[in-house]
Amino acid sequence: MALTHRSQSTRPQALTALREIAHALSTTGDLDSSLDLIARKTTEVMHVDSCTIYLLDPDGERLRLRASTGLARRALGRATLKVGEGMTGYAVQRNEPVYAQDAQHDPHFKLIDEAEESAFHSLLAVPLLLDSTPIGALNVQTIQPHTFTSEEIEVIALIGELAAGALVKVQLLDKQKRQIEEMRALAQVSEVVTSPQYLDDILDVVTEMAAQTMDAAVCSIFLLDETETHLELRSAQRTTAVYQNRPPLPINQGVIGLVAQTGQPIYVADVRSDPRYVGQEMARSEGLVSLLSVPLSVRDRVIGVLNCYTAVPHQFSEEQQALFLTLANQTALAIENARLVTNTAVIREMHHRIKNNLQTVAMLMQMQIPDAERLNTRQVLETNIHRIHTISAVHEVLSERGFRLVDVKDVLERIIQMTAETMTAPAQDIRLTVHGEALTLPSRAATSLALVVNELAQNALEHAFKGRATGRVEISLGRSPDELIILVKDDGTGLPDELPHSLGLEIVDTLVKEDLHGRIKFNRLTQGTEVSIRIPRTVEQEME
């Protein structure tokens, strides 16, 4: 078969490719769309049959297939190459383009079965570089044998450079979007749990009413922060932005700080000249003169300060002072009640989570009852201990990093190590590893997924390495545009001809299909077993 060769200069198509890709990238908003766009535009402009993009996993050791115009879509987010593996991995390792007319006979070529790439003959792979550091790789393939010219190689390399810069920016944008989503989720929880609007409404009503009653220029409320070392402005009426933007005040400084420290009211005839007052310049610009400052106290404990300023020199009467103190006492009680409501909401949320997880544990134990007579009591207890540890790992991450969203990779790294230590014999060297992308999920979905992976890992340790001193279990996390993809792969004895009934596998099937609305598939490998779990990405946004 004759080799195809483009004799014409590729410089015009290079300019066209770069211009079109740059223009298109400027309009995309997420990583998956950008990857798909680069692959399509490169295929179209360079007249190749396939363009494929791999990105490095966070560990920097594996390239994960993320976009392609010619390979099987089911391989997206699933297929991986180690750096140095295959022509694409070799290009990343060498940090330069690698190409071959007859790629499948190249010593570095590796055929990825699930990608269905056997129809392609010629391949050119270039690393995606950012400041000489690879972040992934791009390759193009042709069905007919083709000799890649130096100009074509240069064009693809330039496309790779442009794509790398754009992808890093999009990845940062994606990260920011995820952080914003986390913040939105936290805000939704905070609205229910901490009820800030409820408390702020109370404070605003108090300062407005006090300003009217006292005929004041400004009334304000400062509350102690969590450290109880500073006073933060929480409400101010009849004033400008200058006063409202006041920074936190240490409790040992100024008139307001002194009130908080001593628990005693203080009257200042003229704050513009009193040396105890912090912010004399602000007072002059705001037109503030006399000040009555009283503590907000609950059971002899100061929680804040209520202030009243006048615009002209003013001596507060005994009746006014008594009224202001009464208002302060009632306000302090209202604040305390609002905080009790907050604590009640926190307890409700904690109860909701604990109840959900206890129900999960109960469901898992319920599924064991039909087999109770033939089960080993010690084994049952150890298995359920592992499951409870898995759930507790999710809550540990929640307590450290956020109230609702969980980094599944972090959770799995914590529980897999514990599983390996407790389920392998002293003479065995079975290595369990987690690699791939960080998947952030709501806590309930994260709990279900962590339980699934832990069950599969335990199943592999229990059955796949009998009579073996060494072995490996790999857990891979990835995503495609539509799905989250989790692979649990071992190099053990492999699946029997007929998959046996197993309570652990029944639990896995139930959690994947009913809790996560996903799919699970068991694949026989040349050596070992691979379990593929695919979950719709809508689970990333589902709230509990």
C-alpha cells in the first residue's frame, strides 16, 4: 500500500488551525468542552482521522484519555497510559514529538483494547507543555499509512503548545467553579444551620428602633468574635459607608473595647477629643459627638456592645440611660435565643446525617440476615467494623474540609490503607493504590461510593490472592463528559466462569444502582479482574 504524503506547504493550514482553535477556545467555559473542541478542530484542520488528548493525573505518573474524535467513546476517562508507556507516553517521557508510519509495529506502541484503535496505521504524538513541563499529550492518527512531514510535526507541536496554555487556564477556571459550587453548597447549609439573616434582622431592628427612640445620629452593635478577642460591627443605622466598614476592634482598646472588657457603661461627652476613643478622624468626618456605650450581657457574660451617638453635644438623662440599658439587656437575650436556634439547627443537621448513615449500616446488616446461619461471627463483625470505619472516614473529611462536599479520593486513600493492613496476612505483600482525579461529591453519594470501593477491595483481598505472596489492587478515578468512572483492578487469579453469589457483591450492586443510579460491570483480564463503575455526573450536584 502506497504511503500518502502531502507535498504542499502546511503553513497556511497551520495558521488556520491555530487561529480557529484560539478563537474557539476563547468561547468555551469548561474543561470537557475545551478538550472536545481542540480534538475536533485539530482533526478537521489537519485532515487526520483521529485526534486524541490525554491529561496527566494529579500524581504525574499516568496519562488519562479525556477526549478523542476517533477512539471509542467508552474509553474516555477510563483508559490510561503510564508515562513512558506507548508512543504517547514515550513522547511525554522524552518531552518531544514521537511518530511512526506503521505505528503498530513501533517498539513503543501499546494497543488500548477498549479504545478500538486497531484500524489506525500512522501516529504522531506530541507532549502538551507548559513552561517545558508536560501536563498531558496530544496525538493524531490516520487510517491510511502516512509520512508526517517536518512542517506537520511543527504544526501539531504548536497546536499542543496553544492547547496546553488554554487547558491550564480552563482547569483553573474549573477549579474556581468547583470552589464556587462548594461555597454555594455551604451557603445553602449555612442559611439553614446558622440562620445569619434571622440574627441580622434582629440586630437591624434594634439599631433602627434605638436610633429613633434616642434621636441619635448613629446606633450600632458590635459582637465578640469566636476568639472573644475582637469586637465586630454587626449592625449600624443612620450612617454612611465609612462607619459601616469599621475593622474589628480589640476588646482592650478604645471606649467600646473598654466597655466589653469591664462590663460597665461609658458616657463620652465628645468622641472627637476624648483620648480613649479610637477613630477620632472618622468621628469628625461622620459628624459624631456624644457617645453612650453599654454592654450586651447574658448571665454576667459580655457578648457585645450597644452604642448610641448624637450629632451635637448631648448629656443623656437618667431615663434615657435606663431605657438604653433595658434595650441592651433585651437585645442580648434575643441574640442568645437566636444562637440557640442556630445550635438546634446544627443538631438537626448532625442528626440527619447520623440517621442516614445508621440506616445504611442497618441495611447492610439486614442483608446479612438470610445467610446468618452459615456466616462466621468474627468475620461478620470485622466486615461491619470496616464499613463503619469507611463511613467515619467520610465524616472525618467533612469535619476537616467542609460541611457537605467530600473529596472521594482523599476518603479512599484513608480507608484503603487501613483495609490493607487488617486484611492481608503478615507474609503477604499486597499493594493497594488510589490514583486519578479528585472527585468531589455530596456526603451521601460519597459515603455510598466509598462503601462500594471498600467492598470491592476487601473482596479482592479475600479471594484474588489465595496462595499468593504478592499482588496489586489499583483504584482509578476519572471522569468523562457525562459520567464519573471508577475502576477497581487486581492482578489476582481472575473471575470464575460464573460469578458466585456474594453478600458483598450484592451490597455493591444495590449501592451502585439504587443509591448512585449508576452501572457496574465485571471484566475478565488476561491476569486478574477489573470492576468498572459508571455514575452519572448529575450526582455531583445532587443535594441531600
